[in-house]
Amino acid sequence: MTAPRAAAPGALFALLILTLMNMLNYVDRYVPSAVKGLFKKDLDLTDTQTSLPLTAFIIVYMIASPIFGTLAERGNRRLLIAFGVAAWSLATAAAALADSFFTFMLARAAVGIGEAAYATLAPSLLADFYPPEKRNRVFTLFYVAIPVGSAMGFVLGGVLGEHFGWRTAFLAVGLPGLLVAALALLMKDPVRGAFDEKPAEVISWPQALKSLSKNQIFLFTVGGYTLVTFATGGIADWFAEFLSRDRGMTLSEADLAIGASAVVGGLLGTSTGGFLADRLGRFTRQPYLAISGLAMIPAVALTVLAIFVVRQPAVIVGCVLFAQFFLWAYNSPVNTLLVNSVEPGLRARAFGLSILCIHLFGDVLSPPLIGAVSDATGSLETALIMVPVAVAAGGLIWLYGWRTLPDDRVTPAAEAPLRASA
């Protein structure tokens, strides 16, 4: 049995700093939702205008991600990450200076540039610090920061906004990011592909697209990821309104219920999914696709119960909590697959393309589509059928990949790098 391989020098420090950045990423992303009513009143905005800055952010984010993916294959990733964190932090703080809808939306759109620089590079950097057999555990810790940061964004935004005003909330969560950006400069930039069979080789975009189009693991992973993101984007934007409009809860009660269930379910689901994916590798092929697809089965059932069957608010919230648990279980396994299934020289661009796909065909589309169907049918409940349908479709893609792709496991005993399936 081969001895476990040690991580690269500086790996633990990099993991802690990048996880802190990931948490801050989601704090800054959700503060606007927490203080929406405050800046709406102050800037004299309509409901539609309060939602457009989020759309602008996502559009900039998904367009900029492949660009930074290209830069990452040639440039110093440590410097690019530091730039990204500083840029999104300054843009978050700049929203406090907005005096109109246009300036507020401009500030929020600029956040997407900074986050794109960070989100495309951090996973590839972590992959070069750790061997493949340790990456799922590493990404489990890294992605646990998402529900924690989301909760902090709502809590900090709400408390600061209520007591000191929405402008203070943006300044308070934005400016500390400059310190975190400075910490990025203390990280090492490890050798690309040090733990992989093939050395890192920079290739052109046409070659990259050709390689990724033949990479079945990448295609199955992103296909399911896109559909599940479509569903979760619709839940995030419309479910609190559904509970308020159709199930008799006040909006504040609905917001609290959704936020609390996302934090608890997200934290436990991400941790459990990452843990089980490694354990499942002893018994089946493609364990990361297996756990991701299997988790969607109860997620679909619980979502259907919460939307169409149950009428008591407390029971609905319970269904949502457990649905969130299963909906987050894919988080670490899927992102580990995105890292392990591509060559070192393609990783940042692969993440950039995955970000483009999951947002362009996912949560950019689902909120307005649900709204349009609700307007056309007069029933938000009818429109929300898209959520479990998309979850089911995403899960089926992952399950099909699990049962059809070659056995290519990473186990502690074998210590063999996961190879791309072409």
C-alpha cells in the first residue's frame, strides 16, 4: 500500500485563507437582499429595479469568469486572486455611495468582476496544493463557507441596516475584504499539475474547447450542475414570496424560515455529501456522481411536498429544511469532479466555463421564467413546478453518468490520480 502523499508547502494556510474569502464572497453577495427594503425606499426604486442589480452582477460574473480562467493559465494566480478580492470588496463598499438606481446597479455589477477573478482561480489553486485523493475533503471545508457566508450576509445586513442604515451595512462588510486580499499575497503559488499524471500545458481556447467537449465526466457534471442551479435559483428568488402569498406566512417569517433552513441544511448537506462521497468510493464507480444524483431523489420528493401537498407552514418549513440538506449534498463532490476530471492547464478555464453555463442557463433564467409563468397562469404554485422538474433532470444526468462512465476511482489505498474520461 502506497503511503499517503503530503500536501504542498503552504497548503493549510492557503486553504484557510481561500475558505475565508469564500465566506466573505457570500456575505457580500447577500447583503443587498437583507437591506433591499431600505435602499429601495431611500433611492426611490421599484420592486423590479431592486432585483436588476443582482441580474447585472450575475451577467458580469459569468462573462468575466472565462476571461479570468484564461489569465490564470498564464499569470500569477496569487496576484489575480488578491486583485479579485480587493475589487469586489471595493465595489461592495462603493454601493454605500450610490445616489441613484444607475450608480447602485453599476457598483453591484462591478462586484461580478472581482468575484469572477476569485471563483475561477481558487479551486485550481487548491487542486495544486493537494493530491487528488485529498481534494474532496478539502473542497468540503472550502464549500461549507457558502451557507455560513450566506447566513452572515443576511444577519449582518439586517442588524447593521436596521440600526445604522443600509449604507453602513455595505461599508462594514465590504472594506474588511481589503485585509483578506492582502493575506492572499502571503500565499504561495504552487507548481501547476504537481500531483497529476500530465504536466500543466497551456493550450489555445479552440484546443481547450475541443478537449472539454470530449471529456464525458466534465460534461455530465456541468449538465447536472446547470439544471440544479436553475432550480435553486428559482427557490432563492421565489419561495419566500410563495410562502407569504400562498401559505399565509408573513414575509419576515418566510425570509427567516428560508434563511435558517439554507444555513442548517447547507452546512450539514455539504459536510455529509463530501464525507459520503469518499466512503462510497469503496463500493461503486464514479462515487461523486453517484452521491450527487442519489441525493436529488429525496430532494425532488421533499420539494413536491413543500410546494403542492403540505399546507401547514411549520411542516412546509420542515420539508424545505430537509430538501436543502439534500440539495447541498452535491456541492463538494461536483466541484471536486470539476477539478479532478480536467488537465492542470485547463482547470481555471474549465471552472470559468462551468460558471458561465450554470448561470447563463441556470439562475439567470429561472427567476424571470417562474415570474412569467405565474403572470400568465395567475398561479405562483403552478409556476414553481419548474423547480422539482429541474432538480429531477439534473439528478438523472448525474445518475446516468454514474452508471455509464468507466470506473475511475480515487482511493487512499491506490493513491491513483483521477484521469479525465474522454
